[in-house]
Amino acid sequence: MKATKEIKVKNVFNESKRNLVKDFINKKSTGQSKERLLRNELLSIQYKIEDYISDETANEENLKLLDFVKMYLRTFDITKKDFARYLDMQDSNLHKYLIGERKLNAKVALKISYFTRTKPEYWYGIQIKNEITELRKEEKNNKEYEKYDYSNMLEV
């Protein structure tokens, strides 16, 4: 029986190999059309949203809808005011949704979703993840809620 040799991470992902991959990607991307580069950038943002939503570790810093929308605005080189106008909204109204001051509703989620060509569930997912993180922080920092356990009522 032949012993198998263990593959070490440093043999697979070392600096020189990382540079070779980076050079290969850069070389391939220079030949891509503007449309393809735009699609790549949009997919990159979408993957960041998906990663953020699916990451179950407690993040100290919640990313807001605004953080992800800003990525799209930079990609399209437009301002938030122009974006709001495009969505038939007041900039101040849109801003309140994007920073979490107002809860996202179906109409706003769909407008952002159609603009970014993403699922509306992503935008709700960001909001819900942030609310769950806040809930966990509140629960962890406050023992006062233990008094609401129904078993306390039964002990009387």
C-alpha cells in the first residue's frame, strides 16, 4: 500500500502562485468588452450580498442597504440623488430606507431589485440579518427578559 502525501496549503496557495493567478486574471480581463466587465462587477456585488446574508457569524458592524447600493452607484457612476430620481422617489425618503430608519417595503425592494437585477429577497435578507444581529446583541446584554419566562408565572 502506497502512502499518500499530504497536500499542504502553503504548497497550493503561496505568493508566487497567487501572483500567477492575478496576472492571468488581469490578462484575460483586459480583452473583455465593457459590457462583460460591467456584468462581472455586478456579479461581484451580488456575491458580496449573498455572502453577507449567509454569513451566520455575529458581525460587530452591520452593513446597511446603503452600503450595497453605494457599490452599485459607484459601478454605474451615478449619485444617490440621481438613483432616487430614477426610482421616482425623493432622495431623503430613499435614504431613510437605505440606512434602516424605515423598514423596507415591497415597492422599494422591487424597484432596487429591478435596477440591480437581483432578487428582492436579497434586500430583505440584508435588513433581516441586521435585525437578527441587533436582537442577539439585546438578548446577550440584558438579563431582564428572563422575568418574562412563563415558568416564573407557574412558580407562584
